[in-house]
Amino acid sequence: MSCPGSPSEDDIFSVERHEEDGLRHLRLSGVIDEFADLSFFAHLRGRVTVSLGEVRRINSFGVRLWIDAVRAIGEETEVTFVDVPVVLVEQANMIHRFFGRGRVESFQAPMVCGTCGRVEKVLFSVEEARRKGEVSLQSRCAACEVEMELDDIEEQYLAFLKDY
């Protein structure tokens, strides 16, 4: 049992690490706040993929820590961010170069079905979103197969892509 005001297990920031085919993979999860230790970013070398899909929230302290951390990544390090959640897309839309010199490969978007009302977060690749030179998100509803729409203003939600 947790005490009122204490973080739940889902809120605790954690980093899982593993290597595969000479590529380092990191999976961040929980809440990026004043307690999140992001110092590992400064020590990354080579090619690294950082999965962010399990990051639940980020607060203002976390934003400051994040920006300092990604700025500390060495120039010799090639970082690719995948499965960027809505909470970090929103930050990237407010803060220029939120992912530093890293490359965003895929991101989540909140999609809604106008027919059945289903709302879900759908994963898109940046390449897929830029298909044919236009930035666009398309997905079919898992429940009724109708084309879903972004539950936001598309131009504003996808603004961060101009940096990546």
C-alpha cells in the first residue's frame, strides 16, 4: 500500500538497457520529473535507440532536466527516439529542438473515430507521416474500420516534425 501523495510504481522513472546487433537500446518509462536521473545521456556513445512509449508524464522540472540531458549528448553519438508519446510531442511542439541532435523515427498521435467515438493512441513513423511530401496521419478504427481523425489540429500537432 502506498501513502497518499507518494508515487505509484507507474510514476517511478526507470531506464531499461539492452544491446542487440551492436546497437544499444534504452526504454524509458514512468514520469520525467525532478527525481528522474537523466545523467546517462551524457555517457551515450555510438548508435543508440531510445524508446519513449512508456513515459507517462513530464513536469516543468522534468522538461528542464530533459533539455539539459539531450544537450549533453556527444556529437559522436547517433540517437534515434522511437514511440514518442503524446506528452513529449506536445513539449517538442513548444520547445525548439526538444530532442537535441537526435532523430525522431516514430511518434504516437491521439486518433478519434467520428462514427463509433473510439479514441486511441496510434503509432506513426515520421516517414509514413510525410508520405508523398505531405504531412498527414491516416488510420482506420479497429472497431468499425472507418478512417479516424487526429484528435487535435493536425498542423499544430505535427509542427515538431519540421525539426526532424
